Amino acid sequence: MNTSYEIEVIPSPEDSQSGSSRRSFLKGAALTGATTLAALGGLATAASAQQHDEDNDSMKSEHDHLKKGDLDILVAAEIAEALAVTTYSNIIDIAPFFKALASDDQGYLIAARKEEMSHYLLEQSVTDQFTPFTQFFYPPKMFADAQTTLNVLVTLEDAFIAAYLVGVRNFSTRNLRVTAARIMGIESDHRTLARVLGPSVTAQFGGPIETITGIQGVAESVDPPNNNGYERTLCWTSIDQALAALTPFVDFNAAKAAGFDTSQAFPFQPFNPTLPNPLGDFVSFSGC
């Protein structure tokens, strides 16, 4: 079943000057975010305590030199990463097909959850702000139907890749541009590995899944799973476009208009992750 939902690819900044524009989106985000500080404060303290002294200096330097455009991109990225963590967490915890996957496929989803959480904490350490949205909406049958799960997962990874490429394009410092590129590479891994899962879904849960529909609304064969020669920018040049694409996942009215299930919101539940391999840790903004 390749059900389509109204998750738009926004072609130009002018087309996103609506209720989902950065101004209105982040205004709502600020109001919502005020209620999250106490709940997430302990986590941020614990996370910052784990940083090396030199990394703290680097984080402080980035924070002290942030321009408004940088902050807008980073806050949007925090929202995306919180959504990613919530998505992976619920696939692992409640999606029926998960336990029938091979152990290495389960391991990919578990590792991806940790990686997305690490991205969130890194961005939060630079902005010194929490995600303004802490609960999310999804299309009907999001975690009950494997085809829907993989369609939405690839859709989100498509959006995350394009959003970080906006960061590569528009961040004001080399450190932030390089970091955006490093994170984008991991999101690309996640997209490919989500497509790897399709044929592994057992018949009991509607498998094998041979096509997956991402953000561009086209049912694409999962063979090969790494079907990009170059990452897809979605023609996004402004973070407004990424925010517009994410709005149905965070806003009740937008979710309802997009045909999402608004009867249940799924909470973001942060944690302190241990990444799979220390060779792939953040290390520093230089990566060295």
C-alpha cells in the first residue's frame, strides 16, 4: 500500500510565505518551547558535563558568534532531530514488524536513534535552546503498517538531507558548514538503510516491500537501496522550506489538513546516547 499524504516539497522561498513561514513557525515554537525548559533542563546539564574542555570552548565560540540565520537553521534542525528520535523510538518500541527483522536490521534502527539523539544534543549545545516542539503527529497507521512506516521514514530522511544541505549552503561559519555536511552524510546513510529494510519485512507484516515512496511522491524501487548518485536538494535554498515540510508533524491544524492522525501525539523522550563506534564520534568541529 503506497498511501500518499500531503507532505509538500516546497519549490521556492516565496511559496512558503504562509502560516508555515519561519516567522510564524518560530513564533509558535517559542511559545511552545517555554513549557519544555524544566523537563529537559536536567538532560542538557548532563550532556554538557560530558564534553571535553576543548569542545566546550569550541561550542561556546560557535554560540557566541551565531548569526540569526545560523540560529534559525539550528533550531529547525533541533526540531527535525527530535522528530527523528521520536520516529525511531516508536518503530523500535511499538511497530509490529520490528521484532521480525533480522538482528542487523534491528541494529540499524537502534543505532540511528542514538545518532539522531547525538545530533540533537550537539545542536542544542550550540543554540542553548531546547526544541520548541516536544510532541509529534504522523499519518494513520504510521507504526502499525510497515509500508506506511518506511514511506514516512524515507520521506523524513529526504527532508533532513535537504535541510542540512541548506545549512551547508547558508551557515555563516566553516565549522557549522562542515558539521552540517557531516550530519547530512549520516542522514543519507539512514535513508539508504531504511530502503534496505523493505525486502526484509516478512509476509506477516505485508512484506517483502519492493517500493518505497519518499518526499517526492514517487514509488521508487528498493533495488538498489542506494539509488542516488548525488544527494537530492529538493531545490531548497532556505530553511523556510524545511520548516514548511515539517509543519504537519508538529502542528495540530496542519496535521489535520494533511490527513495525519491527530487523535494521538507522540512525545519526544530525550536520552544520553552512546554512539556505536568512537571513531564516528563528533570529536570537535574540525572532526579531529
